[in-house]
Amino acid sequence: MRQVTSQLVGAVLAACTISTAAMAQNPYYDDLACRQYAEQQIAPLRGQAEAEAVGSTLLGAGLGAALGGALGGGRGAGIGAASGAIVGGSAGAANAQNTNAYLAQQYNNFYAGCMAARRPAPPPAYAPAPAYMPGSPGGGTQDLNRQELNRLQNPYR
């Protein structure tokens, strides 16, 4: 009898452990899922921002070399390319900072929207207005409306 009881208790404990592990959800699951969702949403924007930063640097260097070559000959092309790279690189860095701020804002918007969708709505902060019951002792709204309608239809009554 003792062996059957210990086996029964062991089986019950194992069943409870397995079933509660499946029912319990990690409290950070929503956070991780929303972080992943927000990251997926801004990934194309991040790639575009990196391409724009490189492109503006190369464009600045190319324009500087072209202007330097047109104005100053061979030596002017090198100086123009160097100054164009500096100006283009600094413009690219400024654009990259603005784009990174925009990306952070978009990430926060996607994350907050995801988290708000996963949480139940908070309870109202106020009590709902009391409902009037028909046929209440003080007269219901239907009775008052009927009296007002009769008064308007028969003004000399």
C-alpha cells in the first residue's frame, strides 16, 4: 500500500509540475516580443540610413573633385576631392544623427503600440452614471418626456 501511495503522489506532483509550467507565462515575454517587432519594423529604415550616410560622403567627394578639377586643374582636383570629402562626411554625419533620432522615435512608437495592444485596458477611474429604472417612484425619463410632449402639443391645456 505504501508503494502505491508514493507512486500516486509522485504522479500527481509530476502532472501538476508539467501543467503549471505550460500555463505560466514569462512576464517578460511581451517585452521581448515587442522589442523584436519594433526592431523588425525599423530594419529597412536603418539600412536606408546607412546607405544615405555613405552616399552623401561619396557624393561630396565626387563633387569636390569635379569642381576642383574644373577650377584649378590637376592639383585643384585633389584639394577639391579632399574638401568635398570633409564637407560631404560632415553633412553625412549630421544627417545620420537626425536619422538615428528619427529611428529611435519610430522604434519607441512601434514598441509602445505593441505593448499597449498586449495589455488589457485599465479599469475606468470613475464610477459609471446610475441608470434610471423605468417606472421608478420619482417618474422615469419616459414619463417626463411624455409629459413634455403633451404640454407642447396642447399649449392651452
